[in-house]
Amino acid sequence: ELEVGGEARTVAPVAATGVTDSVLDEGTIEKPAASSRRELILDAAAALFAERGYHGASLRDISRRVGISHPGMLHHFASKETLLGTVIDRLEAHAQGLLDSIEVLQSSPQSLVAALAGPWDPREHSMALLATLSAEVVNPDHPGRFRIARLRLVHEHVLEQVLSGLDANGRLVPGADPKFLARTLFSLLLSLTVREHTVRELQRTADGDPISDVQAFVRQVVAD
């Protein structure tokens, strides 16, 4: 269950899979099993939602990315909103893994830094997807508004618990507020994610590495 503010939602674990850009030629190769086809659709939808947003990616765009017909797409997902919900299920499973890891992440600043370069890495697809959808849900009519906003709270909650654990062990600088630092750190992660997928393309040099930026932030708040 994901639980923030006293509310809980049961989330079935969903295995993360890579995003594929390949187009399947249904007339010349063997069709994958239904479960594999469903995963391909989810991969393609997640990739296009990250690139274009929910409203910028149509079911026909997604079906073309996978290489299936539009009716074939509807056989697996009756609507784009249903498809979005299943994509968000994956993001919730990712967040659940972090919730389950709080005790480990609290063990040392090094564990936190490792996670910031792992599951919270701004270069990772899951963060790009969350960043794009987070920007979109300022629209009150967005179908994923509640769940995406709630996901942000979950990530902030995990970081707050980790930082509180470090504070209890005297590992934060005096006067540091774990709740404020958690909100600030996750905002930084989302901002660096956007930067990595926009500004990075304009840079001729390799400076501004997102992991280095996050580590620099942590060094400012973690006591030696």
C-alpha cells in the first residue's frame, strides 16, 4: 500500500521494463503473447507520455509506436484514460519500493546519495514520466491529477523520513528541517529531470551533471 496522510491505496507490484521504439511487422514476424503485447503497449505509452504528455499522445500514436492496429490497441486498453491509469500503476510500484526501503536509506548519507543516483536519478525514464505528468496535472481536469499529486507527496514523505532518520543520528546540519529539505530536494530532482531532457541537448560540454548537482545539495545539508 502507498500511504500518505492516513490514506492508503493498494498497489500491485509491476515489473519495470525497458522502453522500446521498435515497430513490429505483424505480417512477417510471430506475434508476441498477449501479456508481452500488453507490456509493449505500456512501454510505448509511458515513453510517449513522458515525451509529449498525456494530451499530446494519442492512442493511434501509441499503436503506431508498438506496430499494432488501433482496434488491436483497444483490445488491450479500452481508452487512453485506462492506459494512463495502468502506467501510473507502474509509477506507484516504483514509489512503493522506495517506501519499503526507508529503513535502509536512513542508515547513512551514502545510502541516500546512492538512491539519488539510482531510483531518483533525473536521467531515468520513470523520473521523466513523473516530471511531465506533474507539470500537466496543474490542469484540474487531468484524469491523473489526484494520483500524480499523491505520488509527489509519497516521494516527499520518503525523503522526509530518510532525512529525519539522519537527523536523529546527528547527520544533518544544525537547524535543518527534514520536511522542508524533503520538499526542496524532490523539487530539485524534478527540475533537474526537465533540464536533462531539454537544456542538455543545447550544451556542448558535459558540465551540469544532475547527479553531481544533487550530491552538492546533499553535502550542504549533511553533517560530516
